[in-house]
Amino acid sequence: MVEAHHAVARGELIAGTGLSAPHPPGERLLHHLALTVAGTGLECAGRTALTEREVRSAEATPGRVTEVWRSPAHPTSP
């Protein structure tokens, strides 16, 4: 593994981009990717996945939560 790091560092010096070697993905990126995979899986199964932003927007508007919940996108809603 050390050799690979040296190769990256040497390539950066040759390229002169000023960029550092890549780092492993952080916890926040992994969380976002997991949500994307889950949402895509639900949508592929015929469900509708709402983003947190969409839910918060609906909650901030009187009557909007009911409208979203009873939309055709939620066929199993009460």
C-alpha cells in the first residue's frame, strides 16, 4: 500500500495540480449514498420516496402533508 501512495504523490508532483492524494469517503457521504440506494430501491419497487426537504416543506405548509399523503403517488395511504 505504501508503494501506491508514493505513486500517487509522485504523479501529483509531476502533474503539478496542487491536489492532495484522495481520502476514503467520510461518514456523511456514505450516509447520503445509503439514502440514495434505499430511495432508488423503493422507487424501482413502485413506491415513492420523498426527500427530507420535501417532507419539511410539506410540514411547513398547512394542509400540504395531507395533500402529499393522499396523492396518487401513495396508493396505500389511508
